[in-house]
Amino acid sequence: MAGRRQHLTPLGKEIKKKLIDKNMTNVMLAAELGVKPPYISMIMTGERSGAKYILKICTILDIDYRKYERTA
């Protein structure tokens, strides 16, 4: 649905805050990860787990990974 606002997960909110703090965009973060920008948005809204990229995202943005690592 076009125009429907997605809610950010707790990790998504922290990613957004850190992007602002570092004067970065989703596009810049996506480029560093080698993914397309919509994928970053999907991670932030919980549509995708992004498990393969979470550690790298946390490293780039100085986020405490332990708060968001998934337990099996």
C-alpha cells in the first residue's frame, strides 16, 4: 500500500538516530553494506531480519550489538 507508514523496531529507531548523528543516509549505509537502500528500510521496520548484516551495521554506526543479537 503506497503511503502507509511503517513503524520502526527498537533497532530501527537506534539505526535512524545513529544515521542522523553521523550525518549519514540509508543510501550511504546501504552502499557500505553492498545492499540496496530499501533493504535497510526493511531491516529497520522488521520486515527483514538482516541477520547477515546486523553486526556490520552495528559496527559502522557504533551500536551495542549485544542489545540486538538474536538468541537461537
